[in-house]
Amino acid sequence: MTRQPKIGEVFIVDLGLVRKVRPVVVMSREDPQAPRAVAIAVPLSLDDTASRYEVRMPRVPWLKSQGVANVQGVFGVQFHELTNYRGRFERSVVIQIQKALLWALDLENLARHLSAT
């Protein structure tokens, strides 16, 4: 991929032998000044453990199955690896994933700390 991916876009990515080929949702902000051509992505999985680390995804016509976004699997992916575009989740879905990331990374406490200083 040569263009910068947009938040909420879904691509099929080869995550290596152990993690398989699977869909991922781009969660990084659009930043044309970023020093590297790397997007932050969250893998989608069919393995639903019903934990706070997962966000149930809506059924969409451009994915074979409904699954969950696994925020524990967040990783960086180079733009050139994002070649198999599938679609883009609506903003409301992106916000649910962002909230799960805030919780998983304990950024809610950081925000409270920063606002108190």
C-alpha cells in the first residue's frame, strides 16, 4: 500500500506462522508527518472469550465472519503490508475499540492524573 491507511480500515494481513493470515483494523491516526510508514493495528479474531480485551464487531458484507477485535494483540504494521483492503468500520465501531484500548493500556488513569495536575 502506498497511501496512508485511515482509521477503521480493514485489511487482510499475514501475521506470521503462529498468528496466521487474518483481518486487522487500523487504529492509528492519520499523520502525514509520521517518521515511519507504520500503522497501529488490532487483529480481528473468531475466538470470542467475552473479555474486556475484546470488542464484538458488527456483521459486515466485506468480511466472511463476524468476530471480535482483540486489543491485546495490538501491533505495528508497515504500510506496504496493507495490500488486501476489505472495507472500513463506522466511527461508532472505532470508538468502541478505542475505549477498549484505553482500558487495556490503563490510559484512563493517565488521563485522570494529567487532568489533576
